[in-house]
Amino acid sequence: MKRRTFLGVAAAAAARKPAIRAVALDALTVFDLRPISVIAEELFPGRGAELSNLWRTRQFEYTWLRTLAGAYADFLSVTDDALVFAARALKLDLTGEHRRRLMDGWFRLRPWPDAPAALKELKAAGVRLAFLSNFTIAMLAASVRTSGLPDVFEPHLSTDLVRAFKPDPRAYRMAVDRLKLHREEIAFVAFAGWDAAGAKAFGFPTFWINRMNLPAEELGSAPDATGADLHDVVRFVTAP
């Protein structure tokens, strides 16, 4: 082989991206949280959206604060604590029954309409699939059952395994350690912009499903691609 030809082949090989062999997904890229907001509105007419928004904001603030403080509590506990805070802050009468119904919603999540077909397409293409989520393993398992998605995912990668919530690098490293792959071979699919930034900073090829049509976070790390649903992820992962 001529030297010029060899150098050209070598340069092309160096530029070629490693094949994506697995996809790690945040739970909310698959599961639709909107029914929980519907429950909130049923329980607190005219205040459900306000409660849901504050609850979600405080929920993730608590995960970050607990990780920084080294005071880990699982996501179910954090979610319950955030609900109590949000109701008190809004001066809503959160009865035991209200609290039970809202928390039970996290175990009865259904998939986004695009999720089942797209996940099965990835699976058929030989791509390994796993959740990498703040959710507890019990929360993930329950929603997999209610979503009718058995035998799709590898063992769930809950942050409980490392006792650090995303975007701590320890959380993302679970996929490398458990899947036994290089980070360049694992595509991470994020629901939240901050999670996409964290995964990209860790070194994953990163796709942000921007279902809420939000602006990108100003965190100095942008995802490799953005799309509307999991069908866009299929194209991202399987593109030559």
C-alpha cells in the first residue's frame, strides 16, 4: 500500500466514531409523568400545575443537595419529602390519602406513545438497553410492568447502587462498570437538559429528548444531538 493511501486510511479510521453498542436511558425518556399532574389537579382543583411544578423543582434540588452533602436518601424518599414541602409552601391540605395517591402514581407510569416501538427497534438492531436513573429499582421495575415492556432492559442502574444522584460522575460511571463497555460505546439519552450536559461532560455520546421544547441549559456542555422522541434516538444510534 502506498504511503499516501495508508495515511488516508489511517486518518479515516481515527476519525470514525466507535459503534454504539448500548443505550442508557433516563427513566423519563420512556415514562410519561403527566398523569401525576392530572392527579394533582383532581385533588387540588386550580392548583395542580402549581403543586406539580414546585414538587418537581424541589425534588431535584433535594437530589443535588443530598449528593453534595453526602446525605443520600433514595429517590422515593426524596420525592415524598419534596411533595410535603411543596404542599406546605403552597398552604395546601395534603391529607394522608392525597399523599398516597400522588406517590403511588410513580409506580404506575405508562410509556410515551413513541417508546415501545422505538425501544423494540433498538433491541432488534442488537443494541443493549438499560435505565440509568435516579429512580429506585422498585420504581423502575413497577413502571416497566405497567408499560408492558418486559425483556427489553438489562438490570436497572439505579443511583442507589452508588449513593450519588446524577449529574455526579459516579452515577454515569455505573453504565461503564456494569455494562463492561467503553463510555464511547454507550449513548446516554436524557430527558432533562442538565442531565444531557452532565452525561456529555462525563464523555458519553449524548442525545437529549427535548419533549418539553425547552432551551438548552447554559452549563458549558451540549449534547451531540437533540430530538423530539425516541424514534429520533433510533436514527442517532443506528446511523452509519
